Amino acid sequence: MGSATFRWNSHCLRRPRSRGPKNRSEKPLIQSVQPTDWSLAAYYRRSEIEETDHPYRQIEIRRYIELVNMDINVTAASLLKAVADPGRLQLCRLLCEGAFNVSEITRILGVGQSTVSRNVRILVDVGLLSGRREGRLIFYAWRNDLEPSRAALQGWIQEHGPVLDSAARRRAGEVWEERRRRSALFFDALDPSSPSNPWLGSPDCMPRLLDLVPEQGVLLDLGTGTGRFLGALRERVASVVAVDASPAMLDEARRRMSATGVEDVDFRLGDIGHLPLSDGEVDTVVANMVLHHAPEPAQAVSEIYRVLRPGGTLLLGDFLPHDQEWMRETLADQWLGFSRSDISSWLDVAGFSRVTIESLPSTHEGAPSVFVARATRGERSPDSASAPSP
């Protein structure tokens, strides 16, 4: 049965129709299980499902049950019941792609907000999803700390679950594009030649980031902005690629470098979600105050992994979690900082190793604290490391 296909629909959780007297009605499998008395695994062994030629014997459940029985907090019955509903299964599949709030989920899946809220609550209660508050909004995603049973369930849903229809995928793409456009409009409207808000490209991280830069190879300055740190970076490495999504910012960075006599920086226009670099092109990536502008941070981390060579170094600086909602409105921040656990999880899923994260106080009055993370790209291929996008 290990090579069978998991049949993701509501029939997966129904008892095979009896071959006995016709007055024996078919009952949902979940209704026949008393979680406090015995597990779904015990029911499976007693029911002789594996001896019938009923088509639902193809359900690839044996290995999953073994994993679920390791979890003493939630029974297999309640966990499988939570994803038996087609609507919740679609929601689980969508959240394999990234984090969305209830309003975005409602729009993408085309269902009522009350239905989405109820389904989210059920999936949170069984430990599959978690919510991250971002000011007035809560963004839901698969938990970062799934134990083996839930991690296995997530893997099956991602591989064998229902595929989002074309309309849902189009609407998900629109949500991501609106997030990206919001940041792009903000930076395009800035005057690159005027003194910028000191919190943009916060210098709080840069001294430590510069200390950690390996003095060799090709370095990518991701989100270079006006290039105020390019000179210091160029002094430490053989060559620098500078990427930004704003043409105006890149023009100012070119002028700044030309004025200081640095003419060999490779400037490229590009977005953090689709970097204009080939696989394994650079040895080091420095991303200072960039991730909180990314439409989907986890996908951005995977894209950074793609452009690094095996053994290359990622140096990441950004805000720790904070509640300064005005930064979303005034500075076009997509995310109000990140926890150490979020960063660690995204780096791990992408394929990075040897991760260290340091917390640093802000030198600006009232500004959030910051962190600096360092990680090494592993040997996994970019195709297997990259997260799918809608």
C-alpha cells in the first residue's frame, strides 16, 4: 500500500460498504470512532479494510496512522476529521503556498468570511495552522513546529491534495502582486537624492553585517536602495551585484558609486521574489531591511537560496516583532518584524544550515530592535528547495 495514491476526498473517511445484509447502513468512519476509547489505527486493524477489494483500500493511511499514534494530544480521528471537509482541504492546500489573512483567503477561495473563519479556527485547534498578528491583521499559515504526524499530513496535502483551480490561482496571484505593487509604489515615490528616513535600510544592522561578510567571491547586495553601503561592501569582495526593484533607486546608487570612483558594480533591476540571477551565481547575499517588504518572506528566502552557490553565505538583517502599525501605512512595510523561530524555520525549509541569529538594540529612539542572521547554503538543488508560488 506504500505506493498507492492517497485519495483526497470526503470518501477517504467513510467505512467501506458492507457486503452483509442491506439493512446495515454505511456510516462515516469518523462517527464510528470513539477517540477516548481506541485509536483510528485500532479501528483500521479491526475493520479488515485491507482484506476487501473495495476501491477505498487504496488509501495510503497505514504509515500516517503510525505517525499519528506518536501524538498523545490529538487523536488520529480528530486530526483526519479536520481535513475531511473539502473546504478545509482547499484551505490547507492554499496555505502550503504562503501566509494569508481571512479577507485574502475569502477572496481567493470565493467562499464566505464566516466559513473561512470557522475552518481556520478548526485547523488552528488541531495544531495544523498558526496565526501571526500583523497590527490589525492576522496571517495564517502552516505551523513552523509541526511534529511528525502533522508534518506528514502537510506533505501529503501538498503532493496529493486538491489542486487550486485556475480562478483561485489567479486571485492568489493578484493578492501577491498587490502586496508587491504596494512596496514598489512607495519606493518609486521617494526622492532618492533627499535624506531618507533613517529607519529605511536601518544602519543598526550594517556594522555587524559588514563584520560577517566573507572577504572573497561575488556578493549580492539585495535591495541596495541608494547604494549607501555599496562602497563598504565592494572593498571586501572581488565583485558586487546590486539589485533593487526601483529604477530611481538604482539610478541614484549608480551616481553615488560613480562619484566615489567605483565603476565595476553590476546593477540589475529585479524583484526579491524573482531575482535576475542564475542558479548559484553568487557566493554571498546581504539582505538588509529587505524581508519585511517581501510579499511572501518564505518564498523570498528560497529564492535567495537558489542564487547562492553551495556553501555560500546569507547575511540577513531585519526587525524583530513590533507593534508599530504606522510603519505599515507610512513606510509600506508588509510585515511588522519577524520572530527568531520564523526566520529559523524559513531558513531550514529552504535548505540552509549552520544558522545563527543575533538580537541587536536599535540606536534610533523608538525604533524596533533588530536581528542579524547568518546561514550557509546546503547542497540541495534549487528546484527542491524553492517553495511553489501561486
